[in-house]
Amino acid sequence: MTDGGGPETIGAAAQALARALRAAGGETPEHDARLLAAAAAGLSREDLARAPETLLSGDAARTLAGYRARRLACEPVSRILGVRSFYGRTFRITPDVLDPRPETETIVEAALEVAALEGWRERPLRVLDVGTGSGCLLLTLLAELPRATGSGTDVSRDALRIAAENAVRLGLGDRARFDPGRSLAPRDGGIVEQFDLLVSNPPYIPSGEIATLERPVRDFDPRLALDGGPDGLDVYRELTAGLSAVVPDGWVLFEVGAGQADAVAGLMRASLPPARLRTLRTWRDLGGHIRCVAVRTQV
Ligand SMILES: C[S@@+](CC[C@H](N)C(=O)[O-])C[C@H]1O[C@@H](n2cnc3c(N)ncnc32)[C@H](O)[C@@H]1O
């Protein structure tokens, strides 16, 4: 509503929201305000830019007021709108899944590099993503490697529902399977499946540091997606214990947190007899931190 009580234009509403977000210390107030105002009005950002004089309906104004309160409480725009772009594709997210991070695209880049190296683009390939969350890693790899099929596992059944929904939305439902599971524990009946490529972005924040994280992470990402135990390495220990049985002859790529690369590489090395470890490699993210630690196993 305007001061006079009449309907407000979408352009004016976006400007007012940007001012409020800037005053609250937001880092990208104009960008956030445009996204939220356009979404509240059911328009694209291009529509908003083209027709800022469009009047906001009462419903749209109420929706925007709700978005404003949530953004001022530090909720990320991606969570408010329930969507996140990852490696050029749009993923639905809910409070049950980690909001995919740009640095996790390093795992995709690394996996595509080893896939090219191994000639995996030309042949059927089996991919496992442990702790799949929204499914962003597995589904991106399946989309980029058309002959691949894959499995995503997670301890959270709610997350698996979102991942499966994303698979269908991206047209990948027939190549992806999602099953509940902890780390590399065998499926019911003791069956150990084997894969060519294992990727995982496990929870890796030391439990004691979670309370010190920034509010958008601490308050809005699920604890199950963050908490890696006392030193942050609990899930890496579980994963490396089962490595050689699940990936006897292929690549294993783990995302790691800042300063964890050496410890995770040590766990990977210790889990494989020297003759079974052909290569150990790392990749850095755009910020220059080692973000991916990988091994090539061999029979
Ligand atoms: C950091 S999130 C990663 C989500 C997604 N792969 C991504 O990169 O955005 C970690 C995920 O692992 C799941 N998880 C936690 N512990 C696990 C375990 N031991 N085995 C399998 N999944 C686990 C969590 O529920 C969460 O979905």
C-alpha cells in the first residue's frame, strides 16, 4: 500500500524493500529486493524491469510483507523462494535439505574432468552420491553424463523426497534412484553395490562450531547436513571404511571443509592398501581453498 492507502507499484515496493534491507546491513539489498518483489507478484525479474509501474495486488503485497520479514530475519532468498540454481540448473529446496553452495560445483568440475580422462562419457557409468540432500550433485552429473545412471542416499527421508522430486523436474527420473542409507552401509539383505564414481559432500562442521556459524547457515540449514561430529570428520571415517568394496576400480571424490584436506586424504590413504590406490588428487574452489580430495582406486 502507498502512504495514501492505494495500491503500490511493484517498482516502488522493490525500492522500499531494498532500502530496508540496506539499512539492516544486507550485502545485496537491490538484487534481493528485485527477486522477492518479482516473485511476490508472480513476475520474472525481466517483467519487473520492463514494467515497474505494474500495481501490486493486495495478495502480492501481503506475500511481499511476509518475504520482507523473513529476509530481515536473515533467511536466505533461496530459502524464501524455495529454489536454488546449481551448475546452471534449478533445484527445489525445503528446510529439509542443505541450500546447495557454489563451492560444491568444484566437485562437479572435478568429476567431469576425471570422467573425460577415463573415457566415461562414451560408456555406461554408475554414480553414487552419499548424503545427496537436494540431489544437486548426483542430478548434475547425470545431466552432464548422458550414459550415466546413479543412486543417491541420505539418512534423511525428507531430503530423499526432495531429491526424487528434483530428478523428475529435471527429466532425470529414469536414471536416478534414491534410497535411505547411512554412509556406505550395505542395503537390506547385505547387498554391497559397486560403482565407478562416488561423490559425497558430507556434513563436516565440528559440532562445537555450529553455534558460531553465520545466521543464514546456523538458523536455516538442517543440523543433520552440517554436524560432522567432534572434529568434523565422523562421516569421512564411516565413508572411507567401506570405500574399497563399493568403488573397487574407480574414483572417489569428497568435498572437504577449510583445513580438512590433509586429514581426509590421510583417511583415504589408510583405507586402501598401497597397491589399490593409483592416484590421490585435490582441486581448489574459486576462493583458492582445497575443496575436493579424490582417490583413484584400482583392482
Ligand atoms: C552437507 S549436506 C550435502 C547435500 C548435497 N549433497 C549438497 O551438496 O548440497 C549433507 C547431507 O548428508 C546427509 N547425511 C548426514 N549424515 C549422513 C550419513 N552418515 N550418511 C548419509 N547421509 C548423511 C544429510 O542429511 C545431508 O542431506
